[in-house]
Amino acid sequence: MGLYEDPDVVPVLTLLTNEKEDDLMRRAALCGFRLREDVDKAVFLKGLEDRNEGYRKSCYVYLRDTTGQDFGYDVEKYRTWLETNAVGKVAKPEK
């Protein structure tokens, strides 16, 4: 895992998920988040509302696979489930 374990990589990965970034770069950042043990699911929750269909689907698949629940693209249902079941820390994503 190497660099992905470094706590300083989180802000970089977060910046790379910005909608202004290239789609390939954004998906690579999501892969980086998946490699971390302490990933904040907020980036994936925010991604469920993204304009880019491929990015949105990547976030959905991650949340579905991580939680074992299939709420489609319903951010609030995933947020509620995550908060109730303590699968990972969840923050309100920045809009």
C-alpha cells in the first residue's frame, strides 16, 4: 500500500476527487481511498450525486460492497445505515 497509508495523502486524494479534475484522475483517487483502512465514507456519499455517471457508479459499487446494502443512489439511506451500523466514520460531505 505504501503511500496510501500516509495520513498526508488524504487531503491530496480529496482534492483529486474534485469535479474539475480529469475523470481518470478522480477514479484513481477513489481507488486510493479504497486502499485506506480509515477511509471516510463521505467522499463516496458525495460521489453518489456526481454529474459523471461512471464516477457516480464507482461510488455506489463501493458503498454497496462495503455495507452489504443496496440503496441504489440514495445518499441519505446510506448515510443513515453507516451512522447506525458504525462501518466507518461518516461526515457530511462538503457541497
